[in-house]
Amino acid sequence: MKKNKLITAIFMVIALTLAVPATVMAAYMDVGSNQYLVAKKIPEGKVGKSLSIPVTINAGAEDMEGVWVGLCADIFEFNQIMSDDSNGDYTVSNYPFEVTQDTFKPKRLGSINMGKSKSTSLSVTIRKDLEPGYYSIPIAIYIDCEEEPDTDQYWAKEYINIYVSQTTGTTESEEEEHQINFVLGEGQPTPYGTYPNVMEFAINMRNDSEMKAYDVTVSMVLDADSTKFPFNINDGNYDRHYDVIEAGQTVAIPYSMAIREDSYSGFYPIQYNISFRESEGGPLQTAEETMYVQIVSKSKEDSLGDFNANDRTRARIIVDGYETIPEEIYAGDTFELILHMKNASSDVPASNILFTLESEKVSESAVFTTEDGSNSVVVNSLGAGQTTEIRMKFQSSGGVDPRSYSITIKEKYDSPEFKNAEESVTVDIPVKQEARLSTGTIDVMPESINVGGETNVMFGINNTGKVQLYNVTAKFEADSIQTEETYVGNIKPGETGNVDTMLTGVAATMDDGKIPITISYEDENGNVSTVSKELSLYVSEPLPEDFDWGMEAGNMENVDMEGGNSLKDRFLALSMPLRIVCVVVAVAAVAVMSAVVVKIVKKRKSKKQQRAEEEGIDDDEIL
């Protein structure tokens, strides 16, 4: 609502300015006082012509967020009606540009970092009744705006100078100064028709500029020569008219054309003349564009004689470059291949191009397979010197050896003198493999030593991957042992490297007795990787020479069973269970021996009594 009211007020003021005599405003300001707006040069335009004003915003000492910039809608500083009391005359300072609903629409720059700058351009049309000279134009700067801001809510207003000169007349050079360009056939295949059918087609035309085009007329250039123009000329004119084509807008220009009977198969360039105005009521501008159509009709007599591939000119399509995402590919990974295909011919176009990508095979299986099952791409046309981009996703095989594998790009295409030409080019894709290793049983003999003693450690390192391990080493490092590093060397895939080393105890074990082992190796590029393992080894202090092995169990009452404060206490604590077991075993042995003796005695006594009874004597007399 604010914008509509402001635009209405602007139109009223400008209408009022046109109703009174006008003088050129002395509007040339010192733009060096600008804080954010950078003016590198003075834009120059002509009366009644379009002008593009370059605008650069510098953030200065702080970041700027949500930046927009546009012509300042506060133009009343121009359109001020001033009275001269001495003679009653009026003067008016005129705003130099034609005003439409889009004149003051700001453009978004986004975020600008501290000390950085961003640029854009503002398109305007200079008024036809403007006096030549310098004009200082107010530029509005908006910040912290996620959406398009209201034009009266600007954050800062700074100035840029322009110079307007008088149009000297319609000349060829001035006609070529137009800033609107049109693009034909963008984003569509080459129109295709077959005799004797009527060819229904449309030509895409895009306004490739930031300005509206007014009063646009597109005229197809006709020709009576069937070798140059393949359609019957049934109508008096084939013009198509559009009142307005917006900036960046694409329109489809429809045609229904009957193909000539005497036409020949091939590609025909169709010329179009385009007339337009860059402003409402502005001078008429012209442009010429060309679009190709393909016709299938009778074969043209070949002046080249019998077919010989060496005598025919055809396009040369090459790989101009490629990349993969990700850059490094490991076996089993999915990746995207981006090919830049270029028509390296200087003057021969190519059309109906079929690209088929085929992978190298290993053991009858493709190394690369497409993610969606399709391995072909069609490009409608590729002009001389032009480049197109092809993207395709692949899955790499997980069991291949680490090396480069090729992808062959087979090409089938048409050139004006060579139909169904076939070529092939290749690219090499490096595939890497992850290094893998395992260790065998770690033998430690003995598993406990005294400080100063040694133990032998042996185990194997198995290369279970598909890449060679370089400069393999095993490092043993702990507080209880002397650091030891053993060089194993290179280990080929499927082979084993052996570690055989001696470890020396330097301090008593104060933890769980785990000794860390760090196995390191390098890949073919010298990048180092490590694997961690561990072994069990206890290191003890040696017993003193005067150690009392006869210590009684009664002396254990002051021993700390968790570790004690002396070597003697620790030994007593550790030997206590063994001593108890020995006592129990001794007591059991005595009991068994006593039972045996009692049994023997009873048996002998029984025999003695039996003998006494038989002989009739007293048993005390029997020895």
C-alpha cells in the first residue's frame, strides 16, 4: 500500500513538472562523501535511451546482512517547484528517468562481509525531454531485510553521478547500442519434420537481459530457393507480435509449416528478424537470430561420389575434462562422474548425439555399474566449439585390485555431411582399496619377569587386504618395560610378516599388566596408519637376599592384603593361600596315617587272641 501511494505521488509530481517550464538542475555532487556506495566511473547515457547504472556496495568495517539496493524513491528533492518572487517565474528540477512501477524496485545483494563488496546494475530509461548535462542520482541502501523492503524504509541514501548527452540522430552505431538480447532455441531439441507431413513446431525465445522489451515482432525470413528454405510459402507473412516480453521471460513462437516436395533431407538454418523497443514509445531496435530445423525428405544428389569416410567432414567430440564426486574412489563406493564433452571442430556442428558409457571388465564383470541401470545420454545438438556436461552415477566393484580402470564413451551423432558417425574416447578412473591386517596369537615367554629380566615376544602380522603394506613396524611402550620398536618391513597382500623381539623389565607392574602394541604401516603414497593391540606381562621387584622364608602365619596380622607397604608384606600376602593349603594337606596326611596304624594294630591283636585260644595260653605270653 505504501508503494502504491508513493508511485501515485511520483506520477503526480512528474505530470506537474511537465506542465511548467523546466531548467536543468545543477546536480553534480561530490560522491567522495559516500560511505558505502562506490562510484568507479560516471555512467553516460543519451536522451530517450536506456542506461545501465553500475552500483557497488562496500561493507566497510562491519559485516552487512540482508542488503538491498535501488533507486531512491525520495525524488521530491528533484521535483521541487520553486517561485522567483522578483518576477514570478517558476523553475522545476526534473527527475531524469522515466518512472514506472518497477523503477524503484530494489535488488537483493544478500550478505557482504567486512571489507568486501558486491555489485549489481540498475536499468533505467532516460527521459526524452531531459536537458543534457550531469545529474546526481540518489541511491537507497537497505539492510537486515529478508524480503523486499518498502522503498521509504531505506537505511542510507548516497549518490552517484551520471552524464546525459543529446541524441545526434538515428545512426547504425546507435542502433547497435541496444541492451536487450534475445536467445533462440534454448532448452529444446532441434525441430524435426518429415515430408509430406505438416511440421508443427515452436521456437523458444528468451529475453536475455534485465530490461523489458516492448512492441516485439519476430519475422521469419522466407526464401524461394528450396535448397535454403524447406517450407511452402502459403501465407503473406509469418510475423509473430508480442506487446511486452519481461526480463528473462521465455516465449514459445508457434509455427505450422508444410514441407516442400522438392526439399532435401538435412539441416536448414532459418533466419529471424526481431524488432523491439527498449521503452514504451522508444526508438525501434532490430536484431537478427538463426535457428536450425531438421528435415527428412528425398536424398540429395551427392557430389562427393561413393561414400568414403575420409572424404566427409564431421564433428570431433572429445573429453575436455572430467571430475568425480568424491575425488578419491575406494572399491565398493558410489560416485558421480562429470564429463565435459566438447565439439572440437571449428565449423562442423553435431546433432542427435548419443553418448553410451561402458565400463572395463574384470573376470567378465563390469568394474563400474550405473546406479539406475541406464548408461546412455542424448544431447540434441552441439555446435562447433561448444561444450556440454554429462553427469552419471556409478557403483564401483568391491573386490577389484587397486589401480585405474577405464570407462569408454561411445559416440554416435550426425554432421551435415556425415550421418551416424561413430567415435569412442576413454577416461581412466583410479580405484583404491582400504588396507587391512590382523595379528596371530601373541606368545610371551615367560609371562612374568623381574626388573632387569627379559621375555621373548613373538606373533605374526597378516595382510588380509588387497594393497601392500609398506614399512611395517611394531612398537611396545609401557611404564614397566623399556620401549622397543621392531621393523617388520613390507608385507604383500595375503602374506605374513613376523615379529620376534625381547622386552626388558624396568619397573614393577603397578596396573593390570597390559602392554600396548602399536602397529604402523604406510600406503603407496607414504600416508601412515596405525593399529593398536596389547599383551599381558607382569614385572616384579626381585626378592632381597636376606628374605625370611620361615615367617610364621601369626606375623601376617599387620600385612596389607591389597598390596602392602613393603616387598616382604607383599610376598607374605601372596604366599598366604599356599601356606594354608600346605597345612591342610599335612593334617590330612597325619590323619590318614593314624587310621592305618590303628587298623594294623587291631588286626595284629585279633590274630594274637585267636592263637592264645587255640593253644590255651595267656595272650600276654605270645610275642
